[in-house]
Amino acid sequence: MNKIIRTSLAGLLTSTFMTGAAFAADTHPETGEALADDQTFIYRLGDEHTSVDPQVVEDTYGAEIVRDLFEGLMNQDEDGNLVPGVATGYEANDTKDVYTFTLRDDAKWSNGDPVTAGDFVFAWKRAVDPELSSPYAWFMELMSIENAADIIAGNAPIDDLGVKAIDDKTLEVRLSAPLPYFPQMTTHSTTFPAPQKVVEEFGDAWTKPENIVSNGAYVWTEHLPQERSTRERNEMYWDNDNTILDKVVTLVINDENVALTRYLAGELDRTEIPAGQFPRLSQEHPTEAISFPRLCNYYYTFNMTEDGPEAFKDPNVRQALSLAVDRDIITEKVMAGGQPPAYTFAPEATAGFTVPAVEMASMSQAEQDELAKELLAEAGYGPDNPLSFEMVYNTNEDHKKVAVAVSQMWKQKLGVQVELANMEWKVFLEERGNQNFDLARGAWCGDYNEASTFLDLLQSDSGYNDGKFANARVDELLAEAKTSDDPAPLYTEVERIIAQETPVIPIYHYAGVYMMDSDVGNWPVNNVEQNWYSKNLYKLAD
């Protein structure tokens, strides 16, 4: 797509959407900025999204689309604060184990039907239904919703879930224990409503553009797998009059360098900056190259199951491999986009979380390397018996660069022999989830801004504990943290156990490193979760 085609699209958009738009005016109603005639936002996806079904989607790309197509009880503003969504607000009882949400009267589905409390009840029961086998069913259990754990395990009927429609506009949620950050968790896509009659009519095909009914600011109008998708203004959305962007287009471009070339040619409004190129691009395009903290981590996870490599059952081996990774080289030379090195699992950007001191972080790299050699030798590995294993990552040039750098560090310092393998995204998720790996790349972006969103991944029964690490003390600490008035000391102890046991190797914590067209207004750089909503964006006139 080029600038000429984008201009022609603008004419189509104007004729299609002007009747429902409050912004036929030339300027932004609050800032006074001049607005572009073409309110189309085009951005790159690195791979095909997993789904646009709120109860099925499990990747960041898909969640970005779902936040536009559907709206949950609460949203976030540009700073990550809670703001009303379908719910105008909520109340909690004195013991904070019952939450009551009041739904707005003007919330509608894209077919004109009202959005009701029953739509949330249906969706939440769907999420815990063993028959659906939602990859995020564990999130509903994490929310402490009454009976969720037993339902997911198949030990209780779905109707026992602690969620009830008092009436069409009142939703009651009962928790098994108080959870102070429960409202924040309702911004997650798994908790979004689903249209029961549409789901039941079309089954798995209900999310196809020709079938889907949604309640967000946009509707799903086009999907060409591994190529392009389109979402356009939902005329039925309760806040449509305050929405400016008319159309959002995603282009699947696996190669980040190709995506950068297409961005510079004017075909994209946003794309990720390839590893190592931020310093150059920030000089050449100072108003477009941006970097800001994100609530995400990047790590490698060991397969610690019975069928996993025998070597990885020894914590000395795992710790030796972690020690030998020079994180400064990865962050400063390979990535070079403002990513901080990681010695803990939860990032410093996490709200209310102080990164605890762990021994490795206070050591020089030379000291780390020497200890790594000693630990590996104690485990019985050396020149006469080299450690060897396979490391897998999903297909992406940046992941390849990091994997190559890390494997070379292990080879040069420890004589370790690593075979690298890459997989297409969906295959990678399946293989990693089924423990068909030795060492695998992992990354996690917080589902809510609290340390447990990261640390719970290493709880024994977590659905995303891909390495199957199990530690009774970690489980005990995480359970205690959920009802503690001050969970910080508990999280500190969990981090120190992780550093000692090394079920994962933290590499770095993410930064949002983008080329962003300076014509894009209101990108939420201060929202570390990067829960962005197209309805809050706009395109400025050149």
C-alpha cells in the first residue's frame, strides 16, 4: 500500500463514516490540533494473531485487536489508570469479596442489541468451561472468582461460578478471598463480554468478519490470514461521537527490517525498530523514533519436567547458564533500544514493586563467568563432557540475534553446545505449552500492573508455567500475597528463590521501541501496560 492508495481510501472512509462522526470538523475538540482528512491508522504485526475471541486470544497482537472490537467493564486511560468501560463504576462490600458493577444504559452490540450483565455472565462462564479449554482459564482462577478453580478442574458445574446478573444493568461478582486489585483485572480481554446467541449460532466461526457481533468502538470487517486485517468504526458504540479514527489496518510483516523499509516509504504509521537500530534512527528521525518503559520481561525457560533434559534438573547447571549471560551486551549492543538488563522476573516498572537485591546483580561479569565455570564443573560438565541442548524461539530476527549472542557466550565461556531452532508463532506456542523443548524463549507482558502478574507464572499450577517449575514455598508465598496488606516482602522472597533455583533466565525488561509517525496523536507512552485503544488516537494534518 502506498500514499496514493491511502488517499483513495480516505475518500471511501469519508463517504462511509461521516454520518456517524462528530469530527467532520478540521480540529481536535480538546487540543485544537488540525486533524487529517484521512483518519486511518496502519500498523505492523510481526505474526498472525491467535484469535479475536475474547475468551480464546492469548497473544499481545490479538489482545490489541480485541480491545478495539470488544469493551470490558473497565478501561485504562493514557497513564494506565482505571476509567469506565461498559461499567460506569463499581462498589465493594466491607470485606472486599463481593464487587457490584453498574452497567451503562447506552452500551450496545454492533447489531443494536443492548449489552447486559448476562453477556458478562455468559462470557465468564465460557472462560472457565473445560469444554472451551481457554488458554486463559487460569486467569479467572487468579481473579479469585468463587468456584472458578473447581469448575476449571472439572469438579463443579459451570453455573456455580461466582458471577450473577442481578438485573440487566447490575453484575455481581463473588470472590473466594479479598483481592485488592480485582477491578484492575477487568481490563483484560478474557473478562470481556460475548454475544451468546451469535456464539451459539456460528460456533467456532462466530468471529469471522461476516458473523461477528461486538460491542467495542470498532467492528471486524476484513481478515486475510498472514496478510491483513481491518477494523472500522462501530456506529452502535456508546461513545462513537467522541471517536476520531475511522479505520485501523494491520499488516502482517514477519521481517522487522522489511517493515522498517515499508514504514520509511510511508506505508505504515507504526512499526517496531529492529534490534540495534534505535541509536541511528533516533538521530535520523528524532520526532519518530521513540523508546519508553514497558511492563514486559524477556527470558528463557528450562524444561524441568521428567522428560526434560537430565542436566536441567540440576540447579547448578541452570544457574551457571544464567550467570554466563552478559546482559549488558544484550541490552547495549544487540538490542540498543533502552531495554534494562534483568536479574529479576518482575520489571522495575511494576507498580508498588521495588526490585530486590539479588547476588548476581552485584557481581561483575568476570565474577559471574568464573562462578559459572565452577558450578558447571561441579555438575560434571566440561571439555570432556560438554553440555549440549536445543534452544527454541519463535521466528523473528530480533529473537534470533539474542539467541545467537547468548549461545555464543555459553560456547566461548563454558564450552556449551547449543542447537538453535525457530518456529512459527502458533506452532511455537503449542510446542512450548506441551513441554516439547529443552530451553525456550519466553516473554510476558503484565495482564495488570502488580508483581503477581509475573510471579504467578512460576506458581506450580499456572497455565503458563511452561517449564513446570514447582516449589512449595513459592506457591505458599504467592497464595499469602493475594490477601496480604503488604505483599512486597513476600514478592521479594519469591524473587530470591527464583534467583537461587533459576527455573528461568531473565535477560532484559522491555521498552516500547517504535518508529511512530509524528502524525499519530495521543499514543499512551506513559501506560507501561500499553493497553492502547484506537478510539483514543487520531491522525494530525501534515
